Amino acid sequence: MVCFTAYSDRNGYAIYFFQGELFMRIMVVGGGGREHAIIKKLKENKKVEKIYALPGNGGIAKDAECVDIQAKDIDAITAFAVENSIDYAVVAPDDPLVLGCVDRLVEKGIPCFGPDAAAAVIEGSKVFSKNLMKKYGIPTAAYEVFDDMQDALEYVKSCPLPTVIKADGLALGKGVVIAQTRNEALTAIVNAMQNKVFGDSGNQVVIEEFLEGPEVSVLSFTDGKTVVPMISSMDHKRAGDGDTGLNTGGMGTIAPNPYYTDEIAAECMEKIFLPTIEAMNREGRTFKGCLYFGLMLTKDGPKVIEYNCRFGDPETQVVLPLLESDLLEIMQAVTEERLGEVEVRFSGSSACCVILASDGYPQSYDKGFELVIPEDISDSVYVAGAKLQDGRLLTNGGRVLGVTAVASTLPEAVSCAYSLADRISFDNKYYRHDIGARALRALEA
């Protein structure tokens, strides 16, 4: 679109005027279902003239211009943003956040949504986050940290079972092992620390107490002063029905989570959410962006399982469809540290997302199959692993897409999501048949 003139407002945003309207050029770093959900929500703002996705994917290409720059290529991302006069950037995945993508963009005068590297360490190092919680009295599982493999091996010979072994750094969501036996614990430690299956992320390991209870995911907007939790959700990590099989990046999710009552939410705000933000401030690591709280509701109260420094995937695919306020306005308020001045409103509806994966995921699987998404349901689909080739959309990953339904009740949302999933076709399509089952049982209890 041709613009007559351009100015910068008091916050540094480039503003383009054309026939009395104002437009912005947005860049979203990342290329999965989470990014697709963010892009679709950003498009609802009439000020958005153009959205670039770096690198995006074949499905995202319907809603944004995809640019073949990988999310960890900070130099290329920064150069692209400068050359294309990007007005606002959203850095969505963990890797570029931990690598300092926001820091580099801000240095070039580009406003961003997402924490800087100093704050992103809350996810980038489990040792840091566990020590933070211990120092500031934030409830979490008891733990020990090891940088010597022999010490770790000796410890698990007598620690209570099951036990949880975590690689310190980022590991694509695969750096956590719940060991039911001594042999499983020993193998996990050797794989992380000696065999380097997670690279340098396994130089240190955290071995922690196994917690029991319902799991809850709570994403939150925060500008370092105000914390606004989003709708709670429940992820389904295991590959198979009945929570069997290997851990995955997530096979589906529902929102809201019925186990997360108003009373528990108030307790989490008092004992976990606000103390975490204050702890980060005291450490000189003010967090601005989306802070994800992975919680376990134990018999002793809610405890933190993990922090993420960004929107969760696939939690984003059920949380953002329930957001009634404008996402871009909220993000800008976070950047400008005025979150307390804007309304963040969610609908009272329920949502269910079912992930359609390639059979064999999360291990070996075939790809390159034609993916057919009926046009009338495309607004409900968030593509994660697909590419465009000769005008056709082909599968290109383990998790291919998520399909989300919103309804007035959770049973209706679950039923509708599965009806939509059945209408999408590709060879070797696989999905769990019990997304939301546990939540439905909780509602009936």
C-alpha cells in the first residue's frame, strides 16, 4: 500500500498515513502453530498493514508474508527488520529470546514484545529458575543440581522414585525425563551429561522431587510491574491415548482448566505470580512479555514445575481465540510498561485444540504428503509443519497443525474440534482421541 508520509510517534513507532488511516508493519519471529495463532490475532487490528513471518511455514503463508530466515539467525533477523522498516516485532520462540534477539532489535530502535536475554534465562536455565524460586520462597519441587556426572549417578542410586531429571538448558521440550526406575534415571543422566543428546544443555542437570496432582498452564502478560494472567489451560503431552507413550511438544489442549478455581488463582497470584516478577526485578532481570507458569496442583498447594519465557505451544491455540481485547494493543502496552492501563478481557467460552501429527511422531515419521484443509474451516486451523511446493500444501513436520473449536461449553468445544479434525486430510494423519477427557471428568465430579 502506498503511503503519503511517515512520522514517528512519542514511543518510537513509525506511523504511516493514507486516506486518514494509520498502518504498521509487524514482524513475527517463528514458524509454528503458536506463531500462526499470534499472527491471526494480530491481523484483527485494523492498524496492521503487513505482517512478515520469519521463517513462517506453508500454512502461515496464507496470513503473512513468509521470509526464509531462521528464528536463531539473529543477524539476519535484525538486518531484515531494519531494511524493511519494521514498526513492531514479536519474538515468539524460546531460542531467539535466550540468544538476545530482543536486545539486538531494541538496539536498532525497533520496539519488541518479548523478554531480553537477561530475563529469558528464566527458561534458558533450569538451574537459574530453581535457584531463583529457592532464594525467594516460591513453591516448587525439592531439587539438587549436578555438574559432575558421577555425583549425579551416585545420587539417583538412593533418591526416592519416581524422580525427575532435567537438562539445564533448552532442549526442544525434550530435556525432561520422569524416571520410574533406577536404570531409567541412570540412563537419563548418561544421555544428558555424557552422550550429549541435548548438546551443551546437558552440561548440568537438575534432579528433583516428583510431584503429583493436576497440571495447569497459565500464560501471563507482564510489563515487569503488572501481571495479567490469561485463561488457564491443560496440555496433553503424551503421544498416545490415556496419557501413554512418549512425551511430545503437545498433542492438544483445552481452556479453561476446570481444576484451576478462583481460589487457586488467587493463591497463585499471591504466592507465585507476583513473587516471581518481584524476584526477577530484584535480580536486575525485569521480565517484559509473556511469562508462562507451568503449575502442579499438589496436596500441599500449587507449585511451579517450570517457567517458559514465551507463549506456550499449543496452549496459545486455545488461549488467544478466547481473547476479546486487541492483542497488538496489549503487546504495545507491555513494551511501554503501561499494562495496568489497558483492558485485557477474555470470553466466558471454552476452547479445545486437537493436534494432527504425522504417524510415528515424536520419533521417525514420513512427510511430504498433500495437506487438504477445507476453506470454510481454515480460520480454525493453526499450521505448524507444512510447506508450499508447486502450489500444493505438503506436510513437513511431526506436528502438522492444530485445529481449534470455541463453544459455550467444554463438551461442545471438544466435540466440535474432533468434527473439524476429521475434515482435514493427509496421508499418515495421527491424533489422540481423548483430548479434554480428563477435564470433562473433572467437570462431572
